[in-house]
Amino acid sequence: MGERDASYTLAGIVELDDAFFGAPTEGGKRGRGTEKTPVLVALSLDKKGCPKYLKMHVIPDVKGTTLVNFA
């Protein structure tokens, strides 16, 4: 699976967004202050704007330097 994933590269228009995975905690914060696992999602679009490839990567935090290093 990892070998197949390495053969696909994101090109053209690439959209980046952060997401958080995990079960909600009772009374916990929502959004960027949550205890959930942060994940960076990158989506490659073709010339018509249709999705081609998607990459997801667990990141330690959602700071600017982390996002720039991923990009």
C-alpha cells in the first residue's frame, strides 16, 4: 500500500486543509484546541476541478512551520 501511494504525486491545483480525528471528549474543546489527532489533508485537482489524488498525514501540531514543511 505504501509503495503504491508513493507512485502518485500531487500536481496542478492542490488544496490543503487540516482535520482532527478521534472521539469527542466530554466537555473538551472543539476545533484547533482539541485533544484529537491533527491530520493534514492535501487534495490534487485536475484542470476541470475534479479530485485526482488525496494525501493525508498525521502531524504533531497545526503551526505554520509544520504546514510549510508538509507543503
